[in-house]
Amino acid sequence: MRIPLEKIEEIRSATDIVELVSSYVRLKRRGKNYVGLCPFHAEKTPSFTVSPERQMYHCFGCGAGGNVFTFMMAHEKISFIEAVRILAERAGIELPAAQSFSGSPESTSDAEALYSALREAAVFFHRQLTRTDDTSTPDAKAALEYLHRRGWRNETIKRFGIGYSPRSWDALIRYMVNEKGFSTDLLEQAGLVIRREDGTGYYDRFRGRIVFPIFSVSGRVIGFGARKFFEDDTGPKYINSPETQVYVKSRVLYGLAQSREAIRRCDAAILVEGYADLITLFQAGIENVVASSGTALTVEQVQLLQRYTKNVIFVYDADSAGAKAMLRGLDLMLEQNLEVKIVELPQGEDPDSFLKSHSVEEFRTLLNSAISWIDFKMEWARREVGFDDPGKQAEAIRSVLDSLARISDELKRDLYIKRFAEKYDIYETLLRRELEQQLKQRRREVAYPPQTVQRGSSHHGLASYVPLSQEASASLESKVPPKSSAVPPAERNLLKLLLEAPDEVSELIAQQLSLDDISSEAIRTAMSLVLQEIQAGRRVTPAGILDMICDTELTGVLTDIVMSSYDLQRRYEISPKWGSVEDVVTVDVRKIARDSLYAIKRSKLEEEIERTEQALRNARQQHQEETPYLQQLMALQQQRQSLERAFRQQSEVL
């Protein structure tokens, strides 16, 4: 059932776009707006702008734009209906039952059906672990006791949604299919079940394991990690969900949904390897922590983290095999201009085990004494290859310079060079000469990149892409929404005036404007929606118009026009805020409207005159009757003269 516009507007009005976007992007105040790194494309300089006044966002880099609904659609890869449902829940607004989201996979898009199945599976696993009635099994009780012995409290288990998958082959299948109505095909797509080799059916993927839900940044279940519980289980200690439409491992950091606010508050993220490390730290009150799940960091993960902080502290075990992977992740972070420090735990310790034998204060002391990445790389090289000859020392120094060359901020590089030279007693000129060689090599690599790039790998640089919405994901990955500069200035001006000028001006434009005169299809569509609202006597706002638009190109053009600081007609300065006559600075909006209408009508007439003149030339060449074309041409020229005369006399064109 269609959701009434009144209900949609109620939800939009109850949702502050700055607060919403801040849940995903680290925003900084700049004048009346907020800016941050765009969540929809890779960038190092913030071009993503959020306007609290207009309740809109726009990226001046990739062209993405919209309101609270389009942001949720784009970021979470969901439909408009699902975005409405999520924001309604967030705002505490109840939707009528017939308009609420149905969990039935037949009633949803593919992505929504997957989300629904994963959410229901997470509920099932958690109930299996935590139920205390007669239906609790001995295995589930043993799993819960095991977690308690690890020191995890019930509230922590609940906070992270930890669960248990029964050891039987089809406990989840029976629950999901028989009780919840999901198909086995959908469960397979969600990575919850595995097809039997003989093709006779399916079995539960995570059977007999402790299950850790993996959440998106907004808190939606997108997959699972599972730890072996029974010693006689021949499988690996940890397994993960396979990649699906909603879960791409290289784009996810475990725990970010729970820790993002603490990361923003502390302006630092602690990076650990595993689920247990993160959960133990979080329970101990150190909440600004995320986990890489024991894999090498990827560009997408670094960019995700960058939205919340510029400061990262690696915490790793000196004996861990993940230490070398951490070094690779270090270079990725430096490429994104993050500030990186390192904490090395005592041999044989990880954060989980350390906090079982030490106090939280001792761990905080380690954090406060984190060393710079340069010192870490030099110490690592000394331990691994030794400094017993100059060649090995030079190799270590070049390794540091290779990392330095990845930093794009020239001033930051210069400061690092000075400190490096001073601390390790190396001639600064030699370091700079060697660094320049590294930079030249980097420039050659950029100029002549490899021909093939593996999507999701840890080294595909700015070619990586964080996906857009499910309807819109097709859009930005294949093409960038056009900027409003591609739209004729007069048409751009009129749309901006219709949306933001005083009511009497927009109403007068509505009376005189003919949509047939508009050349831009995007502008024509937007104007049509605006005019419908004006004619219906409803208040027009840019954010409200976006509620009616599903096309990502159109939303990009519209938000660009509304939020750009371009001068109307390129001749006038305008205030960044409209809304009342007093807000307008050195602008005669009536004159701009009149000039724009004249330019549009004149352009349309010129096109018709040119077509008629061409038809007349063709008729002469083919020795056909010329009179109809001459009469039409004369009529068009008279219309042009009348239009020019009216414009010069400043008659009632408006």
C-alpha cells in the first residue's frame, strides 16, 4: 500500500539530517553547513556537504545528493519503503500495519529479503543461547557457560547479539522455513545454509558453533562469524558467512556499529584482530574499538574508518601472524592521510587475554604509550633482519621512506622527515634524496597502473568503490550524476527561484512558465513536481520535492542547484539563505525571474527559427513550395520582436 505523503513528511520532519548522517560520516561545521568525506566515493578532501537548513546533502565530487530517505537508500542499499520504515522506527513514529514493511521475502526486494532472513536468523541464534526455560538444550547451556567463563556478562552477550547454532543438521532450516515462511533458496543466498553435495537438500552452515552477528554501520545484520565449540568438530576454528549481495567482507569492520559514537567522541579508533578482543575491550569500557577479523585491511575498510576519525591505534600480538598484514594496512592508512600509532602487547598476549590478567588501567597505559609507526617499522626491522650491517639498516630506512612516500600531504611528509633524521641520526638531505626517488616511483605507478584490479583487494587504491543503494547502485558505479552546470543557466535559475524565492515570485513564475520551453529533462521533471505542489497550494521545500523523486541523476542535479553557491545568471551575488525578502542580498529576484523567462523563451524561438530556416533551404534545393516556410518564419520573427520589445519595456512578462 502506498504511504501517504503526510506520513512521509512527518517522518522526514522528525529526522534531522545532520544527526542521521553523523551516524555514518564524521562531519565538521563549516559556516551554516557541515562537511565530511563522501560515503559514496573515495576522496581525501571533503566535498560532501550537509545543510541543516535545507535538510539535504550533496557531494560536489561525485554528484550524489538527496534528503534523509535517499541517504538511507544509498548507504544501506535499500528501497524507499524500507528507508521510510527504518526512519519511522528511529523517530518513534508508527506506520499503519498495512503500510509497514513485511518480512515475507515475496513482498520485498532481493536485498530486503536477505536482510529479513539474516535478522530472523540472528534472533533464532540468540534465543537458542540465552533462553532459560525448559526448551534450552544442554549444548546451548554449555555454550553460555563457556562465554561466562570467558568473562562476558549477559548484557555484553545481548549487546553484540551473540548466539548459538544447534548441532543438529537442520534446526535453523526448520525454524526459518516452517515457522517464518522463508524459502531454502533465499537461505542459501543469505549464506545461512549449504546445499548437500548429492543435491538432496540443505544443512545449516553454522551448526554446533557460537555465532557472532556481523552488523552494518546502521546496525543491520549482514552476515555472521562463527567459532567452533565442540572439540570433535573437524572444521576450522572460525568460519564466516560467504559474500552476498549485502555482505562484502572487505567493506566491513566488525564492531563499528557499536563503537562508532565512541570513536567519534574520542577522535581515535583502536584496531584489533578478533571478535573476542573487541568484545572484551568494549565490556571493559574501552569502546572506541573495531576489529579487522584477522584479515588484511582493505582500502574500503580504511575509508570507512576515516569517516569517523583520522587517528588509529593498532594493537597487536608480537607473535601474531597478523603483524605483517598489519604492516600492509599501515601503508593503506598513510595513503589516506590517517595518523597511525602502534601498541605491541607482550609476547603471547592479545587484548582478550591481557585484560584477564591485567587491569584496564594497565591497558590504557599501553594505549597512552603507543609508538609512532616509524619507530615501529624500525624496531620491527631490527628484530626481523637485524642491524648488524649497513645494508640491513639501509633496507629498513628505505622501508620507512616507502611508507612516507604514500602520504600525500607534503607538509606532513616534511615534518616526518625532520623527526626521522633527528631521532635516528641520519643526514636529512640523504633522506630527502631517497624519498624523492620513492615519490618518482609512486608517480610512475599512478601514471601506468596495472591493467587488472581485483575488486575487494587491499591494494586497489582509489579505484575502489563503496556501493550505493539497491536501486541506485547501478547509478554511481557506472556513471556520475550530471552537475547542474550542464543545465542552461536560465533553467537552473528558475528552478532555484521556484524552490527558494518568496512565494509571490514562485507563484508568478508558475503562471508564466511553459514546461515545453525547458530543454533539460531533469529540470523539466523537477519543475513539474514543484508546479503541482504550488497549484495544490502546498508548501514547497527542496527536501519535500526529493520525497517524490526516485531518479538519482535528478536528485543530484536538484541538490547541486539548491546547495551550490553559484551566482544567479552569473551576474548576481546571492545569500546562501533564502526564505524571506530580508535574506536576499543585492538580488532583484523579480528581475532574475524575468530575465530567465526571457532567455528560455528566446532560446526556444531561436531553435524554431533555425529549424524553419533549414526547412526553407531544403525546400529551395528540392524546388518545393516555399510559401508555408516563409510564412512560418515571418511569424516566428514577429514573436521574437514582440518578446524583445516586451522585455525592453519591462512589461508584464511576469
